Amino acid sequence: MLHNLFWSVFTALPSEFDFEGIDLCGITGIVSLGRNNIGEILVKCSRKLTYRGYDSVGVAAVFEGKVELRKDVGTVDAVDRLLGLSMMKGDRGIAQLRWATYGPPTKVNAQPHFGCDEAIYGAHNGNIHNYVEYRRELVETGHKVRSENDGELCVHAVDKYYEQTGDMFEAVRLSTRDLKGAFSFAVGRADAKEIYAVKMGSSLVAGVGNNETIASSDLPSVLPVTSNVIYLADGEMLRLTPDTVKVYRVSDGRELDRRPEITTVDIHTAEKGGYPHFMLKEINEQPKVVQDVMGVLQGSKSDRWLKLLEDASKLYLAACGSSYNAGVLGAYYFNRLAGVPLVTAIGGQFEQMYGHTLREDDLCLLVSQSGETKDILNVLNLVKQQQTGRTLGIVNVIGSTLMFNADSYIPMACGYEVSVPATKTYFSQTVILAYLATMLGERNGRLDRQEARRVIGMLSEQLPALAQETIDRTAIIAKNLASTLLGVKDLYCLGYGLTDGVAREGALKIKEICYNHCEGMYSSEFKHGPLSIVTKNYPVIFVTTAEDSWMVINHINEVKCRFGRTIIVGEKENTLEPYVDNATDYLVVPKADILLNPMLDVIPLQLLSYFLSVNLGIDPDLPRNLSKTLTVD
């Protein structure tokens, strides 16, 4: 079972780690003995980081004491075809995939970068917050800064201190004093068979292979080289040689005893497995995800999570994007099953809305697929700094900041979600929240034991099969419906009650990967303004349950009588059939308990957005301007 894998990894990680924040982009540095095709392995590893950034790609390869740098705008494969990255010779080097924050996505802003000359090379992920003033300082003191990208400043900071000390170790260590923000970087010299890497608030993991070592932003890119991994804490640095990875504390340069451990994560979990896109693969993995996450939830750790909920006087949930939409559904579950309000907030809003009202006995549920979402880490740090309340993380990525720093954490048990749009992690989050609400309801007397067992049984035994049936039943209809929406650039997706968050999530998927404006909102609010946009054949999607369809019909009529096109997602009901003009406009999910129905309703919306994206010629795995890991304010 996947949950056994999760627990084995968790217990292997040092409990004293203290992290602060992480960011976008992905770096990989490799030092080898005897290898002459460093470009090939760097490209292979970098492909595993595509979800972190695909605005531009570059490789710096060291061959016979000289650094060759190739980089350009585009994905790994596109730039490889253009520049032959995988053909670059050498025994060591650094690759970087960029998601643009400082400086537009251009060739000159692509990473890696050189220092003042071509002796020192390096790349980063993260943000250098003092970019403007530090760049000015470097230029004024004679540094040759070529780009508008903050990653270049990391290389120049090392260059600056190497000029002063003549010692690469000290130059790397001292450079962190000048750089403010959350970042990691890798850097090397042309004349030294070593690479240094620093973790200062951004993700970094290392690996020790056979005659080669690696440091990278995330575990998947390490696995093509080795399964012997070292997780880094914030404020630590690495020295890679062909056969060793040594870990040091940045503050005083002291060497630390950090030995490699074997990870059981399978490299093939991040491959497409015959599907044309990761998104479609991950939609189809949702039935299995239910089984895995329910295995985790019913394990030995659940008492701790439930005790946190039970002891809290007030519950908050902070999340962003798809995770926030899952939280909206979760709030309905907590109200219905536990009789307890779950106050939801977008991560960036939390401090302004609730920061001054947190109390010591409050609990904040912090939801983040990556565990590195900056808006969520800001909430985590706020709670810690104020010493008000406790935190329960709901997180997917092993070794993430949220996982290490929350008072407790629940793994989503999804494996790697590679496609940028969230699908299976959203689904897992809704299952987790339904489970927590049910168990809390049993503990506080809202539900008797029999009813609680019934709900848990539905989640663990019925939901996987119903999710699979929904995929099988609605895929072809969603594909056909997508072909009728190719010319549509604006539409609405409306939900009511339990389908409120589902409609928001469906709309988000269409916006993310189809580049069409789709507004998700509460259906009864539509008449308070947005109804004015409806004209003949204007499409409006209604997501409903059998319990609420009597009310939703009122809202459908408001659109229908203005000659709008109504599309319905929900169970098959005779009362709803007259409101669709053809079969493709009714995405019918299997009949199920009211609590499971909104979980099933999201699946045809995921499929609709997927097929529409593909029909429009868009790669749904790599939507423009977006990244999987968003850790900027």
C-alpha cells in the first residue's frame, strides 16, 4: 500500500529540521567520475522537474576545464532540439528550468549564469527579495551583470567573496549574507571538480550514486541517478564531489553528519504510463488515490489529528487555488457532519482577515499540494510567531516545508502529481476533509457510531468504484461536449450547497488549461449581477446534487428563459432532463449518497477541461504562465 511507503519515508527524516519557504524553478547539479556525457544525464533529470518551470531551460557543462553554456526560451525538449543540450560533453554541470518572476522569460534571463567571467557558473530557484538594491551594488562595484534575473546575483555574490578569500567553500558560505529571500542555488568553478549547493528557504535534496553525486530541487530528478538520498535543512550547504556529498551548516561552516538513506519512491511514478498527458493519467488515478489515502487516514496516526480538531475552539482552513476549492467543500462537510464551522480563507487573505483574532486554542488546517506554497507558509509562520493556535498540514510532497513545520500533517498519498493542474490531489483533499468531519462528528456526538461507520465505509468501499464508473461513463460525453465549446471564450460554472466548491474547481480547470474565462460561483448569486451577461446560446454549467436540484432548477430557469445554453453535471433526474437541448449537455454521474455526489461531480468537469484543452491545441500539463509550486507572495 502507498501509505506504508509514506510512513517509511516520514520516519526516516530528521525531526529537528526547520524550514521556512521554497519557490519555483528547478535546478540540478551533477558531479561524476569518468562520465563524458553530462548533458544527457542533466536533461534526463531535468525532465522530471518540468512541472516546476518551463519558461526557459539551460545547461552549463564543464569539459576539460572549460564551461560551455547553452540556454534559451522553451521547454526542456524544445530547447534540447534547438541547442542539443543532451549532446553537451563534460563530467559535471548544472541545469535549470525557469518559471519567470524576476525578468521576463528571455534567453538572456534564462539560467544558468556566469559570474564576471566564465570561470564561475551557477543557477538558483527561489526569489532574491533585495534584487534591486543588490544588483545596483554589484554593478557599482564593477560586476558584469548581464540579465534582469535574480538568479544571476547568486553567482555574482559567490564571485565577489571568491575574489576576497580565494576559497570556494567560504565564498559560497559568505555569499548567503548578501542575499535576502527564500532560495537555493548550485554553483561551481571551471577548474574545480566539485559543485556547491545551498539551501536557504527553498527546496533541495541530494543523492549519492555510483561514481557520481547530484543535488536537485526535488526528489524525482535525483532518482535517475540514485535512490540514496539526503534531505537538506534550511541553512545548510553541500559540497559535491564524484563520490561524496558533504553537508555543512552555513552559519559557521561546521560539517554535519548527514548520511544517505534509501528512498522507496519509484522513479516510474512520474511517467505517463501510456497516457498522452499526465493530466489524463492523474484523473484516472483518482479511484486508487481514494484507497491509498483512506489507508493512511485509518492508520495509527489519525488519533493525533482528531485530537487536534477536538481540542480546538475554532477551526480555520487556509489554502490556495484548487486546495481552497476543496476547502470550500470541506466547510460544508464540517457543518453537516460535525456541526462545527470551518472558517475558510485564501492563503494570502488569512493574516488580514483573521490574523489578529487567532487564539491559543485555535487550529489552522493548512492545505498545500507542494507543501511549499508561500501564501500558506506565511500563515504557518504567523501562527508560530504569534504563538496563537496550532497547525495541521494537509500536504502531498515528501520532505516539504509544511510537512516539517506544522504541528502535525496528513499526507494526501497521491504520489507525484506532475501535471500543473491539480486533479488527484484535489480529490484526495476532499476525501480527507470528509473523513475528518465524520470522525469529529462522532467524537462530539453529532453522529452516532453507526452513522459515522456508514460514512467511513462509503468513502473506503464505495467511492473508489463510483469514481471509476464516473470516469468510464462521462469521458466520451465530456469529449463530445468539449468539441461544441471550441469557439466559446466566456462561460460560467455554478454550484449550490455541496457543489459550491466543485463549480469553482471546474471553472478553475477551464481557465487554467483552456485559457477561456470561466467564472465559478454560487448559483443563487448569479441573478445578482452576472445574469446580465446571458444572451442566446450563452453557456452556463450547473453542478448539482439530487438533494438540491429543486433549487437549482430555479436558477437554470433564469438562464433558460433568456435563451442561454444550460449544461448540467449531476445524477440523472427526470426533472432536469427538459433543461438540456441535447445529450452532450448532461454529464450524468452515478447515483450515490449525497456526501459522495460532489466528489463525483468534479470528475466530468476535469475531463471536460482536459478534452477542451487538447482540442484547442494546448498542452494541459504545461499551461502558460503557471507552475506547480508557487512560493512567491
